[in-house]
Amino acid sequence: MSSSVGIDPFVAMEIMKRANKLEKNGRKIFHMELGEPGGGAPLAVIESAKEILLNNNLHLGYTEAIGIPSLRRRISQYYEDYYKVQIDPERIVVTTGSSAGFLLGFLAAFNPGSRIGLTEPGYPAYRNIVKALGMNVVRIPTEASNKYQPDPSLLDRFMPLDGLVVASPANPTGTMLNEQNFRAIVNWAESSKVKIISDEVYHGITYDCHPTTMEQLGSNGIIVNSFSKYFGMTGWRIGWAVVPKDMVIKVERLAQNLFISPPSLSQHIALSAFNCIGELNNRVEQYSTNRDVFLKALPRAGIKKIAPSDGAFYIFADVSSITDDSSKFCERMLDDIGVAATPGIDFDTVRGKRYIRFSIAGSSSMITQAATAMSEWKAIEK
């Protein structure tokens, strides 16, 4: 039997397909369904790619399976600059996007049959990767009262676990763990012999506080990050993982066989992304403005139960007071006013009909227009 049997669809992509069809037919569509940063790669990254390709000054063949040394060193420097922690570049593995980072992390840390704790609502690819690898998904439902984040008392109820994925800022909720709460989870994991994979893909996109990397807490887990979100390089498929020293060789051998190497051009131009911090921080300011605009509009539209949007570029709302099926609600919202959002069933297969996720990564003009459309929509009882 194929290992793909039982793998769930990614509903956000289905919404996008429906929205694109309407747009092709002349409808005004406000795209808030996908988690993709607005603006694309920063200017210096594009210029670097042009220079490399036009001047042919690099042989863009295979590289080392875990990345070119200069990029691994530059990522290490970034941790020292941004988090004030020192990481040996030998522990940094460049990956083909964060997706490859998660795949390598799961394969290196766990075995078929391992029990992996995944909080819900959560990013759907986690559970689909875990299932495809023959591991067991342990669903851990979280609550609004705890910002949809786990804590040791909740995790104890789902033992035994071999692994746990922690995301801060999280997709789809945008909520974050503060240092104290993150440390409590790391301490619990160490005493319980549970390996953590920390999803730090949205680091850099935070609004009211600085994110905590698991490396600051002395964990022996795996960190996954990416150039896709804060750095705006989604289609370039480049990311990285920080792994324990005793796991580097295992990850390297897996990477050699699964991927040969990350994309060569993407690795070289990623070096220039670190020179664009000012431009990238301006984008975060735009996301923050978008967040404020939309957070003011939703209550006027009758949507009042909203998760704290600490980071990432999402607003996650409980719409159970106005609908019992968020998928149908999203379809109606798209048809009526052209606002494309993702129903929560993508992120919580049991309780997802209660939730909707909006992405606020688009232009400020588009977000403002979408907010107005939501506020004026007569389909919602105010």
C-alpha cells in the first residue's frame, strides 16, 4: 500500500485554486489564504542572482550536502547578532527549504512507530510528514486560554511521547511562547526524554516581543528555520536546521541520499539576504500595520474571538458563534465579497470547523480594502 494513503489535502491550496478561477473571470479577489510574504525576495538578493547568472562567475553544480561553508558560517553569525548565542557552524545544516529540514529532522531523531506530539491547531504538513514516515501522530488539542500553545501539564496527559514539535510564532495562530514558558517545556522534555523539534520559521516577524530560539535554552533538540518567511525567499527553496553535534553525520548522510544538495544558486544568493535587514524590517512594519487594520475590522464584522497575533503574518479567529462550518463560511465569503481565507480544518481536523485563518502579508492597500469589505458584509449577523 502506498505511504501516501491517508495523507490529508492542503485546503489552503484548494481555496487559492477557487479564488484564482474567480479572479480569472473578472472578480476582485483579496488573497488572504496563503502564508506567503508580500514583496518577494529583497532587491539585493535579486541583484546577486543576476550577477551570478550573467557573469557566470560560479559553477552552479552540486555543493556539499549540508551546504556551502560560507553560508553555514554566515547563519552562525546571524545567531550571534540576533540572539546573542554562539553556534558552531558545523552544527548548521543548509536545507532545501524548511520542509526538507523537518523531513531530515524527523528521520534523524525518530524511528518508524515513534509517537510524535503535534499541537492542534497546527501546521498540517507536520502531521502529513509524520504519517508518511510511518510514525504515529499524537494530537494535542490546545485552547485559546493558553494562546493555543502547550505547557507541561497538558503534555503530561499525552505521554508517552518520543518527540514534540513546538512552533513560536505558530502557524496558524501567530501566537508565541515567552522565554519562561518555552524554558518550562524544554525542561519538561529533557526530564521526560522527549526530543523537541522547534519550528522557528517565522522568527524575525514579531510585533511586541523578541523571539526566543531554543538554542538559548540549552536544549538538545533540533531547530528548523527558513529563508522563506522573514527573508521573503519562498520559491528559492532554501532553509536551515541546527542539530546536535552527535546528529550531524546522520543528517548529512540522509541529505546526501535524499537531496544531493540544496539548490546551489539559492545558497549563494542567500548570503546577500543578511545585508537586507533594514528592508526586511520595513516589511515587518507593514505586516504590523496590516494586522492593526484587520484586527479593528473583524469585531465590526461580528468576529470577536481572535488569537493574540504576536508574530508571523496571520490572524486566527474562532467563528463558532456565527457558523458551524468554517469551510462553507469561507466559500460564501469568497463568493460574496472576494475575501479568500483558510478554514481551520487545515489546522485542526477535529475542531477546525470553528476557525478561520487570515494571512495579512499582502499590500496595505489590499488589506484595507478587504477589511472594509468584511466590515460591510451583510451575511454576518452583527
